[in-house]
Amino acid sequence: MKIDFNNTENAFISKTDWEINKAYVLFKTISSPTIVKAGNKMLNIALGIHFPINWAVKPTIYQHFVGGETIKSCDAAIEKLGKYNVKSILDYSVEGKEDAEDIRLAFEETLRAIENAGKNKNIPFAVFKPTAMGRSIVLEKASSGEEMNEQETAEKEQFLDRVHQLCAKAHEVDVPILIDAEHSWYQNIIDYATNTEMANFNKEKAIVFNTFQMYRHDRLAFLDESFKMSQKGGYFLGAKFVRGAYMEIERERAEQKGYQDPIQPTKEATDKDYNAAIRYCLERIDNIKIFNGTHNDESTQLMVDYMCDHKIPKDHDHCWFSQLYGMSDNISFNVAKEGFNVAKYLPYGPVKHVMPYLLRRAEENTSAQGQSTRELDFIRIEKNRRKKA
């Protein structure tokens, strides 16, 4: 079965003409590196001096990429997507908070999101960002094996306990939980925590998921190692795949500190390992639950082809496709229309707190392999199609 990724009528079936026109203006704007750079600078200054930005951000970039400020305010977006067989994953997208009170609030909010997912058939997963659950310096030291003082050691244990509580809650309400990947220098402690919780909660089914960033050249081997560990421990492996989002930062840090660059030498090498990882899991589908988090047509079609060729049911619970809210609707809606499992990452949170997430989306869309040109092309085609209809 070949998915028609160019079917814009279906891709934008949930959008009104007004929403299509707004999206066109937005992607046209953020396709300009000059505008994005200037805009980011101004927004960071505004945030720094507590200048009100809601009036400018909320009706534009925020509304396109974010579900709302609270769990409840995301209901409309969740219901709208659900009408077209596209599920939602509520992602509390508050990043980079180092204060103990902010970390506590993020933990409590994530618990609420997990409980909410357990009550809503349109929310098949929960998710959290590990750096929201502990100070970055603690995660870095715990990952490198660097000596920690008494306070830092206590914080490390508190981080591990928070991860345990979130996974326990997910198990209690029977909702799989995705543990996002981070910068490589935080990842060892995250992998340790995730593997520990998989052993605790994945005995009957895959509840806890690790995230494999395939732009790292060591992740294919780590996937094999993780699977062998799960087999030995008698539990299911939950595996979420992404290409990765921190390439420039990873390379700069490796050069500055004089260690081996953890990133693949080329995009082609990343694509090769990504697709190999998807195949690896599909070949072991009875024991691995796959979350294919991609905006890439080829990696999507590869999984569709394998499932069809090997008579894996389209709605098999071990096979999921996912894209970010506000992007790649040509994949999400066209794959969902054919009956496959699809879920959108739906960020939420107060405007000023989700700005780092939004600025990253804007920057991604201006990069050489960004989405903006592609998104613009699809929106333009759909605008013309509707004019003629």
C-alpha cells in the first residue's frame, strides 16, 4: 500500500479556509532566517524584561504549534483531531527550569496529564522531558560519573524517584509513557532510569518507553543491547524513534571538550540507521512496541510496507506513527485515513513558558532541511484546490 503524502485535501481536512490562510502566512514568515533570528532576539529580550508578549505570540505561532495553556484548554484540539482517527499526546512543554519549585510543579503537572490520559480514549500515550524532573547539572554529573556532593546525590535520587512515580502512575492508569531523549551528556542517567522502570512495569505489556535519537552513531547498537536486556529480564521493550534535535550543540560541545562527536557523519547515515532501527523492531514486533516519531515520508512508508508485506494488522497496538502538532499533516492525516495508528505530540503550557519550544520550532523550519518550504508547498496546493472546488 502506497500512502499518498501529496493528498492535501485529506491532509488539511480539519482546517478551515481561515486556518489555512493563517498557516500560509506563518510558514512564509518563519521560512526567512533573517526574520526568525530578529524575532527570536526580540522575544528573548521581551521575556527578560517581562514585557507582555501574549498578544503577539498567542494568535500566531503559539496557536499553530500548541494545544493550549492547560490540559482542559487542549480538549478542543484533541476532539478535532480525533474525528479523523488522529490521536493526541499531551506534552507539557515547559523547559529549562532549574528551580526546585518549578521542578516540583512540572512533576505534579505531568502526573495530572497521565491521569487525564487514562480517562480519554483519544490520548493513547503520556510523555515527559527528563530535564523537567531534575537540575541539568545533576543529570550531567550522574551521567558522566563525576563526583557529586551530598546535595547533588540527594537530587539524583529524587530525580530517579520522580521518574519511578511517573512510570508507576502510567502503569496504574494503563497508559504507555514516553520518556523523551535529551542532550547526550544527560542521557546515561536517563537510559539507566528508563531501563530500570521498563523492568518494573513492562512485564505484561510495554508501558515505559525509551527514546532513541538515531542521529547518534551509537544508538543502533544501543537498541540491540536494550532488546537483549529486555529479553533477559522478561519484559517488553518500548522504543520511540526520532532523528534528533540538538546536532549543532552536540558537535560544538564535543569539539570544545575534545571528545568524539556523538553525531552521525551525514544525514544519509542518520536515515540509514533510523530505517534499520524501525526494521529491527518490526522483525521483533511481538516483543517490541514501536513509536515511529518521524516527519520523513520514506521512514513512514517503510513501516507501512513492512506491516502490509508481513500481514501485521494496521491497528496493531505495537505499531504507532507520530508527528508534531502543526507540522506534517500530510503524513499524519493520510496515514490515519488508511487505518494505521497515528498520534500527534500536542504541546501545552503558559505562553511565556513554552517559548523555548516555539523558538526551536521556528529555527527548525528555517534550516536547510527544515519543514517550512515543504509545508508552504502543501498549503499553497490546498489553497489553489479549494479555490477551484
